[in-house]
Amino acid sequence: MKFIIYRYNPEIDAQPFEQPFELPDEEIEPGMMVLGALLKLKQQDETLGFRRSCQEGVCGSDGMNINGSNGLACVTPVAGLKQPVTLRPLPGMPVIRDLIVNMEPFFKQYKSVKPWLIVDDEPEPESERKQSIKEREKLDGLYECILCGCCSAACPSYWWNPDKFIGPAGLLQASRFIQDSRDEATRERLEQLDDAYKLFRCHTIMNCVQVCPKGLNPTKAIAQIKKEMLKHKI
Amino acid sequence: MAGFSAWLLQRLSAVYMAVFIVIAIIWATTTDINFSVWRAGLQSTWVQLGVLLFGLSLLLHAWIGLRDVIIDYIHPLWMRLLALSLVALFLLANGFWLLAILWGFL
């Protein structure tokens, strides 16, 4: 199986380049994922850099661009991929080395939506803060995000304004806490998002929905934030 | 005007224009239009108000949309200001042109 992998080590290379790799057919196991192939290719060239941890689509470390579409290498089967399989770092994100990108700006945007419950009850209650089944159901499709960055790195609006536009991943989390019946800062959260950039750079391109490896829908979450704004303003 | 209010205004103006255009097409296809029909139509105050509101919607809608494109793609401040000024000038000129046309029917 043929691969073409983006290589760049800023300490050595003046320019990024594409390196062809070949994995012999006998090394391809049934049900093999792209990450499995990468681990084998790393035995051929141990300078090849990529992140991985849990290897089963939970940690979100190995988001990359596979044949032009962002996804997790550990849950993308090699069977069915068009050859040569082109592997590139997540687009729009600063490259540290090879397939490893700097996620710092991404997490800065995530942090800006205050992704935690804001409550104002002193002293803290003795028992847990309860939700009805209906209230809890509102968080389905929002809480499952693993912050791999595939969606934001597929979003043209995030490519153009990564420092000002929060991006689909961060906005999905903003929506998750705006929808949460236990949170007491809904109004502040909505006001914080109401400017030209943070939320409203989203032009419903929906690349985020197409690439999300967990099957989530950030576009819908963003629409829900706008609906909440409408409710609060009018 | 930015963020939510701009977003809402863009949608409201779009709804008005959509309704206006449908009505205008129905009128134009079911009426035998000639100069006197056209002139008589535009002399009605209601039609004038409708057209004026359509013009206002179009200008606002275009301003918000084009400003979005400019904010997305044009980052250096002087280029952004220049682009925004050109758009504003063009839209304002169109607005005054529409006013002049409607004024002529008063």
C-alpha cells in the first residue's frame, strides 16, 4: 500500500516536503486503521512524527488530514482508502513537526467559552445538582466532543480568523453550557459571544459536520446558540 | 451594528425581499405592462412605500453580507477601511438613486 506523508522538521528542513512510503501487502492486517499503518511506517523511518495515545477514538490525539479530509487515524480503516494515501497535518494549524500541530491556539479558543459550570450558590449543596431526564437530553450530541480539532481545522472561517473566531469545537462547548439547566451564567455567555467574530464568523459551511469523527453537529449547536440569543433579546 | 443584531436584520430583510419579489413576479406576469400601467402603479403611496422598504432591505442586506466577506478575507486595516468605504459609497449612491426615482413620481 502506497502512502505520501507530509514531512517537516523546522530545525532541519527549509521547506516542508512530501515523502513516499510503501507498506508491503503482507504487513496489512484485516481491519487495520491508518494509525496501525503509521506505526508500521515509523519502523521504516523512525524520524516520522505523529501523536497518538488511546488508539480507539477517545483521546483525540491523532487528528490529521487523510486523503484531503480531516479524521482520526485510529478509527479510519485503511481498506477503502484511495491510493496513494495522503497524510497531512490538520490544515490551518501551525506545524510543530510532520503530522504534529500546535493545538495551543485551538485550546485558547476552547478556554475562552469557560467550558465549566458557573453556579452561584454558597454554600455548595450537600448533594449533586440534579437534572430532569429532559434537561439532561439537551446535552446529548454536545458533551461527547473529544476536542481532536478535526472540525475547527476543516472550517474556512477558522482558517481565516483563528485568533478571533472561536471555531466549531469551542462553539459546540459554548452551546453545551448554554443548554445546561444547572448553569447560571447563560446571559453572560450569550453576551460574551455577541460580536462580529466569536460566533458570527460561522457561515454554516458545515465542513465541521462532515468531518467530525464522533458524528456530532457543531452547525446545529451554533444554530441553537443563535436561537437562545433570539429568546434572550426579544 | 454587529453580531446578533446584524445577523437578525440580514434575515428579516431577506424574508421581506423574498415576499416582495414573489409578489412582484406574480404582478409582472399577470399584468400587461406598459408605460402608463407602470407609472400608475408607482404613483400609489403603498407601492412607493413597498419599493422604498425593498430598497432599504436590499441596501442593509448587501451591506451586512459584503461587510462579512470583507471581515473574513481582508485583514490589513487600511485595505479593509478602503473596501468598506467603497462598498458604503456604492450602496449609498444606489440608495439616493432610488430616492430620486421615487421622488420623480411624487
